[in-house]
Amino acid sequence: MNVLIITGSSGGHIFPALALAEALKHSGQKVLLVLPEDGQKNRIPIDFTQTEYIHAAKLSFSLNKKTLLGVYFLFRGAWQSLRIILKFKPLVVVGFGSLNSVSLMFWAWLFRIKTIIHEQNVVCGRANRLLSKLVDRVAVSFSQTSCCLNVSGAKIVLTGNPLRKDLVRLDKKEALDFFGFKEGKFNILITGGSQGAHRLNLAVFEALSICDHKDNLQVIHICGTQDLAVLKEKYAASGLTYKLFDFFLQMQYAYSLADLVVCRAGATTIAELQKFRLPAILIPYPFAYAHQSANGRILENLKAALIIQDEELTAEKLSVKFLDFLENPGKLESMRQAYAQLPVLNATQLLAAEVLALI
């Protein structure tokens, strides 16, 4: 049968959608993945044969040329969405959030096609909050999400957040060899998400450069394209043992090696930390309605991670945390053990089963 999946342009939207698409395709379904046309093709590699792109709309409350262009792209994307629905004739449409998904999900509802949305974050986004009243099923990554949805509890199902199938724990020796690192060192992974994070990148580098015992550190830093050139120069002069990437897809190696992760608190990142049971210092992205702060509190309340708010982030504060973990490895072990309090969900299979059950 035909299943259509629509997603936003960030890694937090795309990676769960890809995981579901691959699972459904493997089970014999014909799957079409629809993404926003906003330069995405050059940012995150999409290795999926059946894809379509629609124009992406970015709207604000200011009356200017950019907003008018956004309205134009919104209507153009709606027209493209209608054409895709009529051509592909899906039996189920799955939405992963973002403004770009609204028009396609609306057409599906209008034509009485079965619909399901997936919310990755603890706090439901505006698009999914709107669509939750129209769709047949709402899949959530966190049980706490139910509280912010004004829909029947029977419509909501807890699936967790689908992750790529290649994200499996590897032998640590294999991961060390992959990066060319030595055994017995303290391994720190730094990542700002699929688009990087300028403030986080610079603060973490400065913290590493002033940290005592930095000769005992091995660093994997995924910085995004914006900061690659400047960080390449800084690391080369730092004396640190490091591997620097603008974008890195083989995260199973990085997660299997890391003793500590410093990162944002996007929903996919939280799910990956949970899967690998990794202690983390979370610096939530301060905008987007504080979604990431709510995500981070799930792990902070378990004592599996600690949060430093973006406005409070300094190199000195981070350096003190690094030194504390270096000198007290028992704290890291306690944080790893804290993950046992969370349920273990096979999110991809659970969500795929919900999609198929709609027919």
C-alpha cells in the first residue's frame, strides 16, 4: 500500500521520518518521503529513493517582503501538496511536524485519508498542536506530551522517537580505532545538532583549552559548517587531541566512544543519549518556545544529565564541570545508571505498527 510521509527540514524531523520510511519500505509498503525545498538537499544527505520536495514557507508577524514571500511559498507548497496527494494516492499520511506539513495533512483530512502525526518534543509544536484535532492518531515520544494536547486520550499513543537503524552500540576498541584515539583517555563528544551551534562551539572549545589535565582529553567536535574554518585553526594551535567535523553521519562510533556528551537538547539527541545511556551536559537552544529546555528536564530530573542555560554558558563554568568529571568518574557511572528509570521502546517498530493499524 502507499504511505506518504511529510517532514520538516531539521535533523530532528528528518531522521525519525527516515527511520520510519525505511521500516515501512522493508515491510513491503510503497513509501514517498516529502521534504521542504529550502536548501535542505545540500545540508543533510537523504539516502531514500522516493522523495518529493515542496516549497517551504517561513512566516513572521512583520509585514515586509520576506513575509509576503513566505505567504506566496505557503500557497505554492499547498498546491504542490495537492498534486502529490492526487498523483501518489496514499492510504495513510504521516506528518512529523513543521509548518510545511500542515497543507498536505489538511488535504489528506479533506479527502478522508487516514492520518497520523508524530511529535518528537515534550512540548508539542504549533503545527502538530493544530493538526492533532484533525488526525486519526497522535504518536508521542514522551508520556508528558499528553498534557499539552487538548484531544481524547484514546487518540494518543506513546511510541518513543524513531532512530536510524545503524545507531547501535559498537565495541569501544572499534570506535577508538575509527577515530585513531588511545585507550585510557577521557572522551568528550560535542555536537550542536544538524545545523551546529555557534555559541556552544566557541564556549566549549575555550573550556577545553583552559581545562586542567587537558592532555588526558580526546575530543570529537561536530560543529556545523559556519564555525568549521575558525575552529580548525583554533584546534590546530591548542595541543588538544581532537577530531573536528562540520557534519558527521556515523554517530554510532562517536556515541560508542563518548564518556561525556556536550550538546543541545533536541528531541532526537535526547533519544540518542537515552539509547546509549550517555551522561551529558545539555545547553538547550533558547528559542523555539523553549522546547529543548523541556526535553532536557526529562534527563535532568532523572539525574542522567545536567543543564546549563544558554545565557549562563561560560567557558569557565564548563571547564569546572569537565574537571569535576575527570576527577570523579563515579559521577558519570551514576548518570549512566539513571537511564534505567526510562522505558525501553522500539520506537520505529511501534510507530510503523500504528501506521499500518490505521488501514
